[in-house]
Amino acid sequence: MKLLKDILYGVEIQSVIGNTDIGINKIEFNSKKIIQNDLFIAIKGYKSDGNSFISNSISKGAKAIICNSVPSQITKDVTYIIVFDSRKTLSLISSNYYDNPSKKIKLVGVTGTNGKTSSTTLMYQLFKSFNKKVGLISTNIILVNDIEFNTSQTTPDSLFLNYILNEMVNSKVEYCFMEVSSHAISQMRTYNLNFNVGVFTNLTHDHLDYHKSFKDYRDVKKIFFDCLPKSSFAITNVDDKNGNYMVQNAVCKIFSYSLKSNSDFSLKILEKDFNGMKLLIDDTELWTKLTGTFNAYNILTVFCVAKVFNISNELILQKISSLNSPEGRFELVNLNSDKIGIIDYAHSPDSLKNVLNTINDIKKLSESLITVVGCGGERDKEKRPLMGKIACSLSDKVIFTSDNPRSEDPILIIDQMKNGVEKKDKHKFILEINRRKAIQDACEIARKNDIILIAGKGHEKYQIKGQEKIEFNDKNFLIESLKTTN
């Protein structure tokens, strides 16, 4: 039990109806989870409005209601808190309820279009190799030390986020590495969290179904750095044209990193193949099992964060060699096959281009690249023709297929991808809506030493069709198909 008046500390309140000196069992924004003496906060969402469920919450035992305006019906012995911003309030009261856990941990937030999952996962691996107690909040997984929690969002809602951070504090976690999505920043999920370090990876075309314009998308990302306190650090990629813009109003200490520009931290790729890269970092050569320029950036962000926390160069560089790619991020699958299979989460134009360029830089001229790719339904439609164009221009053969179509017709999604293909490349693609058969077809087309890229879903273990989540794993189907076509 927590006193309502303590939970409300720091909240901008318009008015109060009732008593705030009452005990609150827990906070909920989902009326279905309400039990006796809970606090219900009404959030206006994109598919439903929490204000419609106030009466239902009270009938189930809610003792206090937080909302943006006075309800038409007031129930006796229920306290109503009228606030200016429900989402901002949810972040504040969630943090207060769990005694501000982000202030008791070294919290590192990574934002950008690409590289968030890889960077945070590699940071988790690296600091764990230093024998530190660590936590991870990513698209793939949430880990408290080695204990796994389910996740369905890149950045969880603020209530669950503070719960997880509190679990980390209780488990004596010292460092937490967390993806910070543009949706999370826009929806105030990370508001009031105390970040010790903020990292900017890059910014390219994505999520314009939500943000409406690239400028809006960029400016939302910038809010994260504008809000970092003086005591924290910002680490920005100055090879990206938005790198300096992100931190131009930041009041914290700023460090830059790059592969191409003058910066505080830099890296050079000396050699690369499908098994890894030889890198030069701070005048020291090392080998990493990761490959590709995009992974070189990811490794450099990890190096920067470790340096900010005053870890010695010798220890950092020694341990970087043992880091592994996260599941579904340029994950090699061959299992003694004479063909190379690669699973990657690339689902934006830039990430797909990066992966395809990496493969083309490494493969021999005699080897062909076959790409299987689709685009998700109910998501940014503008990127579909771009994805089609990039896939066909940088591959020898492309199979357009279904991704997570959701409520959209997968044929129409593929048609939009086809529309972006240049005339000179139109002979390269074929269509196969059934994703499993598309993977099988790619393996049958591939000859000895060819490369097969399955792009878009990466680590996901499902396919979303309509409202249904169907069990589906690109990696498993690729392994199966490589075996049968070897």
C-alpha cells in the first residue's frame, strides 16, 4: 500500500475531488486488471479511450481515478484527480510508486532508427563479462541479470518499465541498458527516468505512419537528449547528418563517435568476411565475430559507453572479441550446408540497404545473393516502394513475400513494393505470398556458395495475420529448407 498523496508527488494537478490521504493498492491503466483499492488512470489511446472505463473501474473496486476532465458522474468515497496530461502523469506516479528506481541504477538509453537492439544487447554482454550485475530492456528480450521477462514493445509502458527497473534494483543490478523508441518518447513512457547516458545511433526513414513527417520523427528523438540532466552523458554518431542536431541543446557532457569524421572516439575496419572483422580501435587491433559496417558502429557505441563508465581500454578491447550478435541480427545459418543463410530484422529501407551492402562487400562475384523480404501491414506505407527498390537493386534475385500483414491484404502490400522497383531490375523479382514457401524457394534457387538473406522479422517467433498471432520462425524454416535442398 502507498498513500495516494505520495504517489502524486510532482504531478501537475488541475483539481482534486475527495481525499488524497488514502492507501492505494496498485496503479492500473487497464480497467480489466482493477481490484479493490486500486488507482485507475484514464489514458486516451489510439484505439480506445480510458475515460470510457472509469465507471467500470469503480465498480470493480477502484478507490481513486486520475483523468483529464471531471467525469459527468461522481461516485461517493472515490477520489478524483484531474490532471493536465495523463500520459505524463502515468510516468510520474509509476516512478513514485516504485520509489524512483531509475535513480538507484546506472541507466543507459539508446535511441535511433537502427542499431538499438544490437547496441544494448552488446552492452549487456560486455558489462556482464566485467562481472557486473546487469539488466537489459530491448525489442528481443528483457533481462534482469539472467532472469527473462516477456516483452511486446521496444520500450514498455511506463508502469511496467518502472516495475522492471525496481526488480533490477531489488536484484542489485548496477547497469541497465535500454532501447528508447520514438513512440516511447512521444507517449511519455520514459518521462522522469534518470538516464546516466543517452546514445544516438542514426536516423533514417521509419515510423512515418505514426510521426507523419521525418521532421516530427527527428524532433521527437531530440527530446530525449534535451531532457538529459547536467550530470549525464550524451554519445552521438556524427557520421549521421542529424548527430550534432540531436545534442545541440543538451546540457550534459557530450561525446562524439564516428567511422568517417573527426570525433572523440573512432574505429577503422581493417578486414571483414562472413565470420567477422578485424578492427582498429584506439591504436589497438582486435578481431570480432560480428561483421558489417553497421556492426562496427554498434561495437563503437559499446566501447564509448564503457569508456564513459571509466572501464580500462585493455579490459574493454579484450572482452569485445567475445561478443555475439543478438538473435536475428545478421545471424548466420548454414549448419554444414554449402549455402550461406542469414536472418536479419532489417525492416526499414536503410537497415535493408546496410545488410545488403555488407553482404555484397564480402561475397565473391561468382556468388549470388537471393533476398526474401516483405513489409508489415498497418505500418509506414511510404517505405514499401523504397524497400522494393533497394532489395532488387542490391540482390541478384528477390522473392517478395508476406511479413506481418495484420489486417491488410498481403498482395496489395507486395504490389506497393513492386512499384518501387526500377525497370532494369524488374526481371529479378518473383512473388510468393506464403512466407514459408518463399524461404523454401530461395533455398532451391540458390546454388553452391550462394547467400540467402531472409529479411524483416529477425528474432520474431510469430506472424500476425488479422488479429491472430501464428507461430512462425524464419530461422527454423531456413534451417529446415537448407537441409532439404543441400
